[in-house]
Amino acid sequence: MFVFLVSAAFLFSGAPSNALADTTGNKTYYISAHERDFLARFIFSTIEKEANIAFEYVDYPDFSERLNAIESGQLDFIANITFTKARAQRFIFSPPINIEPTYLFTETDKSFDDIHVVGTTMGTAFNDIIQRYYPEKRVLSFLDNEVAFESIRSGDIDGYIGTFLQLEWFLSAGFKATLINDKVSIPPVSIITNKSENAPLLAKFSRIIAQESVQKQIRSYIESYITEIAIKQLKNDIESSGLNLEDPIDVYLNPRKPYVLRIKR
């Protein structure tokens, strides 16, 4: 289940989407997003269309580079950034725009409670969150997924915490994925800037993304993406199983909720 937040400003504004549009002159705002982060790109394209704002993408492949570029003023905005007290000292945050699905990747289907040493991507908020709420767990940060894969296989870490955008990489490498939003206190994500002149735009951006129609599209994009990855991985597993796919295959479905539902007519 995915939870999406609607700001109070939108709930009480009663303004239709076209009333949110406004002109900011001919200024172009510089933004950045990972090439796989279709959600951030959807968010910015929606804002661009409804607020009559021009965005231009600048390539910063590494997450830490994007944060540094915001802090130094080379970028105006980046999206899907988790709020932490440390980051609040560096950046100006919009009201929350959504909560991203978060996964624990393991080799043997371990639960989060069974994890003692956990890996995560360097520069993300997971490091601070785990250290604050789960001080008994040790956290190691990684810049490279391949290094993280080897660390899991060698037992240097028990598992790896990442977002849904890392799902395909880890599943393709043969790891198990468990959704842990109900286990780990992951704050919602926001759009950030470090320029005071951009701060008034953040509330407008949040109102646009909080619209029910936009939230439905976000949910649909995420669900479609995760389903596509699951189907792709299932096909790969079947192809590598050695089964003769030209022969009929009998499938037994164990009638256990929520996986199989029996409907009486």
C-alpha cells in the first residue's frame, strides 16, 4: 500500500489546477534528477506545465553531487529529498509531496529485525534515520551497487536499504526485496532549494503535486513500474529454470490470502 500526502494548503484552497498557473517571467530554473528517476521527472514536467515555469536539466549522476550542486547554487531545485534535521541546516524544504516505497534487499529473505549490519547509498537519509531510530544496527554507506552486491554475498552486510528505483538492480542481481515502509520510520520526501528567492515557489509546487489527479498518476506510475519489474524478473527466473516452455505447465495455487482469493458465486 502506498501513502500519499495532501498538504493542508491545498485542502483549503479550493483552487482548480489552472488557477495555480503563474508567470515567472522568462527565467529558466536549473534542476537535476537521476536518469532512472521517472517520478522526479514527472513531478517537474507537471509543475512546468501548470505553473508556466521553464526548467532545464543539468546532469549530476551522483546523489551527493546533486545535493552539493543545490547547496552551492548551481541548481535551483531537486525533488524527492527526505527531510532530516541535518539537511534542514543546508536546504529549504517544500511541504511533503509523497512517500516513496522503501525496500530491504537481502540474499536470504531476512526481516529488518534480523538485520545487524545494513548498507545504504552514501549521502541518502537512510544512514541518519537508522542511526537515530535503530542505534543497535551498524550502517555502511556505498557509492556503487556492484560493491554492495559483493558485500551482501560475502556477509559483510546483512542487507541493503534502498528506494523503489533500486528495485530492478537488486532483483536482477538475484536478491530478495521486502517492502519496509511499515517497519522503518521513513519521512516523506520534498522538493528542495538553497536560494531564498526560490523559497516562495516551493509552496506552489507542493499544491500542484498535492492535487488528487496528480497523486493518482504518481501512484499509477509507481505501481506500474514495480509490476513491470516483477513480471520481468519472473520471466527471467522461468527462462533460467530449465523448464521446457513448449510443454504444458501445471500451476498449483495455495488458497492463502492475500495471494489467492477464492470467490464464491
